[in-house]
Amino acid sequence: MRTSQTQYEMMVEFMEANGDLSKPSGGPRGRNFIQMKWKELSNQLNSEGTGESRSEEKWRKEAAEISQPSETRVPDAHVDDYEIDCNIPGTSSQPTVAPPPPPSAPDETPALPSTEAHPPSPQIPEEETWKPPPQKKAKEQQIGKMFLEADRKAKEYARERDRAYEELEKERLQIRTEELRVRELEMKERVRQRDDELRVRELEMKERVRQRDDELRVRELEMRERVRQRDDELRVRELEMQERADDEMPFDTVELTANVPDWSIAITAPCTDVAGVHATICDNDVKAVAHFVDANTLLIHRPGNLQGVGKVDGIVYCRNR
């Protein structure tokens, strides 16, 4: 079974719609497209049923042969039309005559007709020699023109496809460039906002430090003021005790040994009528905290590391009158 006329027409119509598949197309996209279309065309031709079923490779060869110029090949579908037996007798209504004899040699002198002795013989009409009918090339030329037109359309389609692909690539590059530019602007804006936030935080931190310094300065001034007031109060009390007392007598010095934080000092008054007691605590580590329970008892607390020693001196103000 050979390729049928219907298969030829299907092949031509398919290539008119999708381009000449026998021509290579550049790029990976073109090769994938050609392979996919060849597979689709082979399935359609094999399922047609009127002609021979072939593999994809054989259909490729068939299309390559058909796409050649019409003068160099004859389609297999029309070979039977051109097998003509030249021995078939003529079909004319007149009897077949032999071909005329060969012309006489040039050295022979032709005999002159004698019009007097023999009258002219009647002239027999000559019958044309039989010639084979002309070959049927109309369909072949039509198919060749169809393939050339399909090839032209395929080239135009390939050029249009390449142009569209280049435009898509350019548009994709432009979009990518615009995205990168937008990202760069966003990054710069984020960096600027981050810098502003850090600057605001730095200013807030400086303001907090300034406020803290002001608070510490105010507390220090308040503490100094309290100490001054306390010293003034103690001085006033001492003056009052001196005014009320008739005699001042010191009590025995008490040593504060190391590693003992709390002390209870018993003061032995040298008189029976005590007007007041004044104690002085000297500590080599941290200033001790002390207060009188009564005129004969002094409680002391040492808040330091207790590595050094201290001592307690004092004066007892007596009233004799």
C-alpha cells in the first residue's frame, strides 16, 4: 500500500497551518515545536486508513521528497499514471501507416515526373504518427506549489515567531529591570526609615540620660540639703545640751573589731543627772548607722565588708545643779 492522495492533502493542509515541518527551526523552542507537530501529524496520517501507516521518521523522508522541485521527482501516488505502453496501436479511425522512407542520398538525382506518359496519381492524405498522451503533471505541479506556499508560510511564521519571542524577551527584561529598580528604591526607603528610627532612638536615649542626670543631680542636692539640715540639728542639740549641762565628761572609747556587723554599746555615765550624750563613730570601711535607745545604750550597724576596724568616742553632758 502506498501513500494515498488523502494523506498527501492532509500533509499539505497540516503544513499550511503549522509551517513546513521538514525545514529545521533554530533554538530549543523551535526544535520542541517541530518534534511535537511531527508526532501529531504522524498520528493523523496513520489513523486516516486509506494509505500506508509509517513511522515518524518515514513520514519525515516522505515530506522531504515531496518538498523537492517537481522536475526532479514524481510522487509515488501518480507513478501508475505515467506507465504507458508505447506498443499500443493507434486509436485513430484511419489505418495505421508505416513511417515514411528515409530520404535519398544526396548524390542521387531525383527523377523528373513525366506528365505526358503518366497522369498524376491521386494524393493520399497522410496520417499523423501516434504519440503517447501528455503526462499528467497538473496535480504534481499543484502539490509542488502547495508545498512551496507552505514553505513560504512556514518561513514567515518562523520569522514572526522569532520576532514575537524577541519582543517577549525584551518585555521580560524590561519588567525584570523595573522590578529590580523598584526593589532598590524600596531597600533605600527601608534603610532611610531605619536610619530615622535609630536617630530617633538615639535622641530619646540622650534625653533619658539627660533626665536621669538631672534626677541624680536633684537627689544629690536633696541629700546634701538633708545632711546639712541634720548637721544643723545635731549642732543645735549639742549647743542645747551644752547650755543645759554644767559639766562635760568623755566616756570610755569602744573599739569595733572586724567581721562583726551589729554592736550594742553600753555607756556608763559618770553622773546621775545626764543632760545628753554625744557619740562619734569612726569606721575605716563604710560609714556606720547608729541611734540611741536611751542615754545609756547605743546601737550600731556596720554595712561595709567588715574587713577594717572602727571605734566609738563620746561625751556625756552632766547636770550638777
